[in-house]
Amino acid sequence: MTQPHERDGRLAVGIVGAGNVGPVIGVALAGAGHRILGISAISAESRDRAHAMLPDVPVMDVPTVVASSELVVLAVPDAQLASLIQGLVATNTFQPGQIVMHTSPMYGINVLEPALDLGVIPLALHPAMTFTGTSMDVQRLSECFIAVTAPTPVLPIGQALAVELGGEPLVIPEAKRVDYAEAISTASEFSASIVAQATGILGAIGVENPGLVLGPLIRSSVDRALMRYGDVRTIGISDLEDDL
């Protein structure tokens, strides 16, 4: 395993998880010059996605992906992350000097604490966007902020990886990670719920392609809301009241 001081900035990357997030992260890191050496995928759907997004990258089992990587990307659902880390610690799969990065919005670096005794470098990076698991996500990474939580000495590594993914790093302290996750969940779930409700109403009255009809309205409404509330520090309470 190459030690941190011996690296030239290009990393051998292993990705655990071929859902909507992992392969996209792999494509973005490969575009930044890193070498994607393997990705794990279990279901037929995830294997197909891995082959479509990373056609030259072999699909491996999780221990092989982790043990041979300088940068390990854990792109698994929130509910599976802690048990995955504990399992990899119990089997001594992590290697000293590895950068281990997860993509969960909910967790900071505390979830990686069991691996610290094995000498890993912990990072938490979450792109603030909804992933489709397709190539269009790679372009969308360039339009989003990426939440970075890391120990102070290695925070620059996390910020650099966020930039290499194409996004803008946004430092989120460990203590505020839950609040960040709540904001992300509120925005995504509320948006989906409102769109489903509005298109359902139009569909019920016989409007064809209600999504196309509402698309411009929804996008312009969201843009206006972001302009009003995007930086609340520049907006006074009286200003909001006058504009209701």
C-alpha cells in the first residue's frame, strides 16, 4: 500500500456499491485522472449499471475492492453503512494509510471511527443532488455543492476530492451533519411530493403529459424561491413580509 507521502496525487480507487451513486463517482474520479481498479455490485441491475458506466472496470467482491485500493469509496445506503464498516474492520480488510470516503448525507466521520485503529484516513463527502445513476449525473456534479466532513489535518484532501468530482466543497462540521442531512431530505422529499401531487391533479382532469406542462412553472418557482431564500443573511424579516 502506497503511503500518503509517497503518492503523486493520482489514486487507485475502489468503489463499494453500484447503485445510483457509486458508478457516477467513479466516472468523475476517472475523469480527474484517478485509476478505478474495481467496483462491487451484487444485483443484476447494479452489475449492468457498473458495466454501462465503467465498462473497463472489473466487478469484484467487496473485500478485494477494499484491500487493493488507496481510496475506498463506500457508496451504500445509509442503513448499511455502519454494519459494512464494522464488518470490514472485523476482517482487517482496511489497510493502513487508506483514504476511506463515504457518500452518506446523514453521517460524518464518526461512523468510520471503528476503522481508525487500522490507520485509515476518514472522509465524508456528499454531493447535494439527486442521482439517477446515468451519465447525466456527471455533468450535474459540476453544478452542485459537495458537503465535506473530515478531521482538520486532512480536510484539504476532502476539499480537493470534491473539486476533482467537479463540485464546490462545502465544509460541514461533524456536529452539524444531522442538520445537513435533514435539510437535504426535506428539500428532495418535499419536491418529489409536490410534483407528484400536482401532476396527479392535472392527470385526473385529463391533461396529457402533466409533467411537461408543469415543468417550466416548477423550475421557475424553485429558481425564484432560491433567489429569495438562498442566502437568508441578505434578506431581512421585513423584506419577506412585504413580499408575501
